[in-house]
Amino acid sequence: ATSGSVWFGQVLYYQTQDSLDQLLGRSFDPSDLHPEILIGEHAGTAVTRLTHFPRFPVGKHPSGSGNRSDERPALRSAREHEGLRRRSAEKAWGLPEGLLDIAINSVQGGMCTSITNRGRFDTSLRELWNVFSGYVFLHPFGLAAPNSVHCHESTVQQALQKNGNVTMYVARDRSQKLPFLVSQAAILAPLSGRHGSLIQYWPIEDTPLYTGTFQSYSGTNATPFGAMGDILTEAFAWPGEVLNPVPLQPITEVSIRRTPHLGNLGQLAMLSGMETAYAADFQLRDWTHRLPECVVAAFEMLMPHAPISSPLLTDQQGVPATQELAIGDAGIYDDLGHIPLLRRRITKIVIYDSSAVHDNSTGTDMENLCQMVYTRRAFGQSGCPDVPWPDSPPVTVFEPSEFGPFWSQVVHWSQVVQLHRAGLPVVVRGRFTVVDNPHLGIVGGWQADVLWIIALPVRAWRQSLPRATDRMLKRYFPNYFAGEMNNRFVISAASQLASWLTKFAMPEIQQMLAEQPTPPKSEKLTV
């Protein structure tokens, strides 16, 4: 999971309030997707429990659902109910009264403006995004509680012995026959990318079994932190301060003092906050270089932080030093989720890419294929002229010479353009050579079969929608920015489109799975 999918991933694996069928809901033919269906019980509790989101886009309601004056009493009642719900949650969790208001209003109304208006710049505010994430996305599913921890179903007894009487959420991939959950985030350097320097980041992974950074970084590769990585901590023990030296063994036991921040809603809220804090990727935008350095520094103070240790950086007694570092959305280097899979040498991958977000570069507000910067960067390509990408450690994972056939020449990318122009689903499959990327911990020299499901406006799906539903979606749906996915109707519509695309792509997926992967060069037989 990466970025926004982390919220859903945690709910899918950890919640126990609903069965999987109830959580996921039904997949409908597009002709049956009336507005009431998209927000109704059959849409699944993953949608219906998100009661902090309005049902429909602002100013857009199905015909016959009442005029604006009829809605005002209901809106006023909803606000009053939400206020009571926040006060009740704060009291139950021991949070200061009004903290949820600050967290939610800061995220919705612009964190920097909201905080500077209050004149408050203290380290407790680093939990704001985590509290927002936990309250809005996890609390409706019973997954938020102060100082709670998480673990895998195979380590429950061990986690209970080490943590005592705490609220514990258990990932149930085995019992629910789900794949193993891997989520990712990025450790960030202060004032990164300014004064001509690279944008620095270091990947960090989170799973139900462990949290940490696989790779080892030292010297200039770890500037300005001295050293980084080379340690994975059991999930239920993170974050914390390592209290004794770490022996040079693959697996060992050390003492860790867990150090959760005050006003927290537990490990899952902290992890989902860090891994979805897309505002932390602001360094990628050109306009940030025009901001005064003090403004950037103040904004960085508000990012989620966590205590990070590494056996590569120790004190005189050999005990790993603990540094409080900013952690944000992995979108600083990967928004597709392929990096953890390639790190594990997974040879068959399905990538859903909806990153062709809309802009006005053509004079018409529409989806823009040039916005697919993560796909371009995966092949070592620069961004389009109108969508530049700043200097950073390379994220190249596929052989750059294979980009031409994929993107702009005869075979794959011409298919993408032709399919898109024809209004058909864009599903493209290829076999790509994986290359070394030491910074990301990827060892190349082998090939991966990748099926790209590129989410773009699909005329075949859109024209089948009921008229009321079609009117309530932008012409460039599903290529919305994250902030536009702000109501249950749009979230449900995106889910239904993804389901429809998956069904369309299933023959290609099954064929890919049935084929033998290409072995690494070292494993090929010479006849």
C-alpha cells in the first residue's frame, strides 16, 4: 500500500466489525449505478462508514433530493452531531478538548494558515495529521485508541507478553486469505531540495510483522543524519528508543522503550498519518522554492515525526542514537507501489495507475498523461516540459531503453493513446528488465511481467451510467486530485470503476499468471 491506499489497507486487514463481503460491498453494472446505490448499503461499509465525508459533492445532489433551503436544517443538525461526536471521542481518549477540531480544520482549511493563525508551533502539533487520519478513517472501523499497538495474527501472544494490557489490533491476512500487507513511507531531510541540493528521502516500510528500513545508508548517502537504516523492529515495538547495543546478527533481541507522542490515537493512526501525509511532498512543487526558508522550516515542524534509530549510528557505548525525524507520504519517490514488490523480486505485478490528474495545459481542464511522472521516472525518464520533476536520488527501476516501446513508439504506448482516444479501458502488458537501484534496495538483472491498468476516463463505462450519476462526476473522472476525493459518492464511484476495470483486465491477469517468468541471468541454463 502507498499513499491513500494505506487507509483502506489498514481497514481491510485489521477491522473486525464487518465481514469482507459487507466491507467491500457489491460490484454493479455501470447502468445500475444510481446515486442512491453508490452511497447505499450495497456500496459496502468501507464507503458507508465514512460518515465524516458528505454523501455527495458540494452543490451536486440527485434531482428530487430537495433544494438548498431544505438541506440547511439537516446540515446544521449534522454539524451539531459531529461536534458532539468529537467531544465524546476526545473525552474517551483523554485528548484535550478541541484537538480534533484543530486537526480536522487544519487539514481541510490549509494546515499552515490554520496553525500560524493560532500562533502555535510546538512539537505536539506533529500529531495533527495522525489524529486527523485516525479519527476520520480508522475510528469508524474501531481501529483508533490512544497508545494502541498492532501486530500480525501469528505474533499475538508475543505482542501481548511484551506490551501488557493494551488495546491491540491484529492483521488477519492468513485467516482471511489475503496477501501480506506492505506499506511504505519516506523519511525526509529538513529544507530538502533547496539551494540547488537534491531532494533527499529514505524509504521506510511498515508491515504487520515489522517496521523499518532495509537498506544501509552512511556518509553522504545519509546527509544530514550521519547514518540510516539496517534495522527492522517488530511492529508492536515501534516507534521507540533502543536501550542497548545491537549485536551483529541477522536476528537478535534488544530492549526498546516505546515512545508514543502525547495525544496519539495509536500505532495504526500514526502509521496511516505518516504514510498518507501527501502534504509532506510539497518539495516536489516548483512554487515551494519561492517560499521563505523560515516558512518551509515551520511547515516541516508540522509534519508527522517518529523516533528513528540505526545500529550504524551509535553513542560511545555502542547504543544506537535516536533521532526524531520527519516522515511523510512515499509519493516523494513512488506513488505506484511497485518499489516494495521489486525489492522482493516479485516477477508478476499488476499496477493501477490513476496519476494522469487533470490540468488546464491544453486550454481545457482534462486528464493529462504527462502527469504520470512516477511511470516515467520508473524508466529513468525526465518529466514532460510542462510537468517537471526536481532532482532527487534516482527512482529508476526498469531499463531506460525499454521506455521507448512502452511510451512513445510502436507497441505499448501507442496502444494506450489509441485505446484512450477510442474511449476503451487502457490495459497494457509488458516484460521489463529490472535494473539495480542501491538507494531503493533493488537488485536488478532479471525481468518482471507488469500489467498496467491505467485509470483514465472510459467512454464505454461513462456512457452506461444513469444520467443523474453522470452529471455529478467531472468529465475527467477518475483523474481527480486527492483533495477532490472528498465525498462518499465519488469514493464509491472510483471503487466501482476500479472493479469494472479489474473485471475487464482479468483475462490478461490470468494469462500473465499462467506464463512462466523469465529467470534471472544467473539462473538461465546454457545448452
